[in-house]
Amino acid sequence: MSGATIRPARAEDQPGLTALWATVFTPALAPDQWLVDAQRLAHTLVAQDDAGVCGSIYGLPKRLRESDGGVADVHAIGSVAVAERARGKGLARRLVAATLETARDADWALLFTGTPDVYRSSGFASFSMPRTLRGPWTAPAFAEAAGRVERETVGLGSLGSLGGVYERSRAGRVVLAPVRDDRDWTMAEVRMRGARLYRRVEGSAVRGYAIADTDGDLGRLLESAVLPEPGGSAAVYRELYAAVAADWAAAGVRACELAVPALPEEERVVHDFAPHAVRQEDRTGMVRPLRREARLHGIRHFTAGDYF
């Protein structure tokens, strides 16, 4: 078997990529999110040997907030996969080097991995992020079906009205959080499809929202955002959490995983909602400087809808 060749993806590679991702990732990685990227072929490199597609890497341009209040152009790396027959030959390192060659306009590169040693030799360094709180859960005293909270199921097109709330809740306050364009919102809808969307409305305006689901007796809060209004945002968070709590209590939830940034007004409500949940340190994130170092001091957060 000859060595693998790395090249840009072609439309006819989709079956091979789908098969590769199904065998390499657990659970199997479906191509749904990749397919909504109209420029996916330009963003994807594949490795091919005599037997077909044996590797892949996806390099997505994203705009992420930094601690100086600015926005960085970031090369976000995902779907790094090497077939079993091609392992042990440095192919993952070659794929990373190849995608970085396409990122000449990016400030820095970002990836998330459970195998950080694979990427340290390519110049990546880990960082910590207290992304979730986990622990036992019982319904708080304020659990109720709040009248100003609307519910619907997340699907394509369901998050379009939330952009202003999300951006204002993160701008100047949360680093790593993307400045979401239309593609980012569609990808978020794909990743969180089927979860329940809670919107706190006032007239025709959305003042805040939460996205949550359940898996057996586990309740998961996937994302939340509220307009940062002085003296008013904590009350909106409380109404949203009350609606989530009412549904979780009805579903028999006994444990929780809450993906929320450590914003003071939300932390107070979270403590009442799940007093025994504890912040978890997530060290799956890795960065590498390209044009410059990443500026990630402060409240770091990345939601379920933002992975790639």
C-alpha cells in the first residue's frame, strides 16, 4: 500500500467521509452539520490511499470574542479522522499541517480533543474552561410553567430570532463565544435539533432564551442567554429556569449538566436551580498562535451549538 496523498475534498468523497466518520468517532459522527456548510469542500482536506479515503480534517473560519473586547479571525479545526489502516504513520500531523497552510489570514487556530498529546507536537497548547456544572438535581421551589415563556422544538429556522439576545449577552463579557453568522446559527440548529427552546417574550420581543433536553433522568441545559439589562436580567433567567424546572420535574430528572458561562446574574439563579451542581474543568480546548497569540483571559465559554 502506497503512502496517503492529502488533497482538497471533492463532492464524490462524501460517502467515503461518512463511512470514515462512522467508524472513527464514538458516537458516530453524522455529516449533517458538515452538509449545511455551503463551502464545506473548500474547508475540508482528505487523505487518500490505494483503498480510498483514509483521513480527513475540517478547517472552518470563525470569528471569536477575545478578552480585550475585540474579535479574532480563528481557524477552527474539527473532524480529524484517520482510518485504522493508516494509523501510526504521522498522518494526523500531516493533516493538521496541511489545514494550517490554508489558514494564512487567521489570528490563531482552535480545536477540541480528548487526545491532546496528538496535537502538542503541532504547536497546540491546552487551556481550561469551566464550561459546565454537574450534580444531582431536584426541582427547586420556584419550578413553574411561567406564562411569558414560550416553548418549541429546535429545528432548522427556529433560532433565527435569537441573534440579538445572544450577541448582547456575550459581547464584552464572554471570551471564546462566537460572533455567529447565518452558517453558525444553522449549524447550532443542527447540533441542538430536537431539544426544547424556551423563549421569554415581552410583546413581540425576545428578552432571553434557554435550550434544554433530557436523557433518561439527566437534564441538560445546552445554552442560555438573556439581554444584560441592569436589575432585570436575573429575573428573566429565573423565569426561564422555572419553566425548564417544571418540565424536568415532570420528566423525572434527577441529575443535571448545565452549560452556562459564569456570568454573575446567571450564577445566582443557577445556585437556586441546582444548588449541588459543581463547576467542571474542561481541558479539551487547544490553541495555536498563527499571526499572534490568542487572548482568552476572563469568562471562557463555548456552547453545544458552537462545536464543529
